[in-house]
Amino acid sequence: MHVGLLESYQPRRSLVHRLPAGVKLGLAVGWVLGLVALPRGWGLPVVGGIGGAALVGLGTVAVLSRLRIGFLLKRLLLLEPFVFGVAALSLWQPHGWEAFWHAVVRSTLCLAALVLLAATTPFSEMIRVLREWRVPALLLTTLTLMDRYLFVLVEESGRMQRARMSRTFGRRSRRSVWQGLAETLGQLFVRSVARAERIYAAMCARGWKG
């Protein structure tokens, strides 16, 4: 994965960007809670009803924020496999396909709002607002460290893949490709744990008490 795909914030001179971070975060949380609280049969299909109105509202915000549609769609496509994976669990319920469709639409609308929020609000501003809202400090520290070191893990995985490819000659079967990917993920997990322990020791040595 390219590191640029993880860079969500897009600086622009727009009305949406100028809004206070607390207002945007509060609207996004209200949006998600409102969609989650809606009953299943309240017109969520995109062709009409609440789903259509929500889609028009998100499109209006996207236009006002002056963001590229391709940028937003690319990030939604990265998240959609998780949406379909979670929504597939509803196929074993009564009226499974209807529940699956509503879960996909509802989750996609929620993720679209969060993508817009991340693209128009710096992460540091959202952390500051959450701190003002008395969110537990341990959770905020975890989010901050995750945002900081996720790029490091992506770069590390890229180096490991390039090293493996440079040592592999000839055509590789599908089985060997999957086996190599599993080994890379395992090594990345081990290196991540070791790196986390070193970072924690270094932070504690500098007086951190989290």
C-alpha cells in the first residue's frame, strides 16, 4: 500500500475547512448515531427516501469542501471490503438479503461522512476536541500513536516485500505467493511488537507515565 493513501487530510480554502473542528466532529458523530438509530425499513435504499437525501447531503458537503471525487471514492473503496465482510453476517438472519443491503448502505453513508471529516479536519485538531470532551487519555494516546506509527509499519512492510522480491527469481505459483505473504505478515507482526517494546521503554525512560 502506498503511504500517500494514508494521508487523509487535504488542505483547501473552503467553507467546510474553515468550520471549527468541534462543530464538524459533533455533526459527524450525530450523523453516524442518527443513521445507526434508524429502523431498517425507513427508506434507506439510495434510490429514494432517507438514503437518497443522505447521499445528496454528503455530495453537497463534498462540493463545498472542494475535494476531488476520486480522492473520496478511493478511500471509500479501501474501506468497503470491511463493510461487506461485516454485512455478510446478516445473511444468516431472517430476510438476510434485505438486512445485508441496509447494512451496506448504512455503513457506507457513515464511512463517507467520516472520510469527509478526516479530509477536512487535521487529526491533531480532532484529538484536541476529544480531549476537551473528556475522552479517556489512554484512548487518545493510543489513537495518536497509531496515527504516528501506521506510516512506519507500511514503509516497513514495503521494504520487506522489496527484499523478498529481489531474492526471488523465476515464476512463482499462487501458493508460493500466498505463503510469502503470510511469512511477511508474520515477520511484520514480530518486528512491530519488538519496535513497540523499544518505543515504550524509551518513552518511560523520558518520564512518560501513561
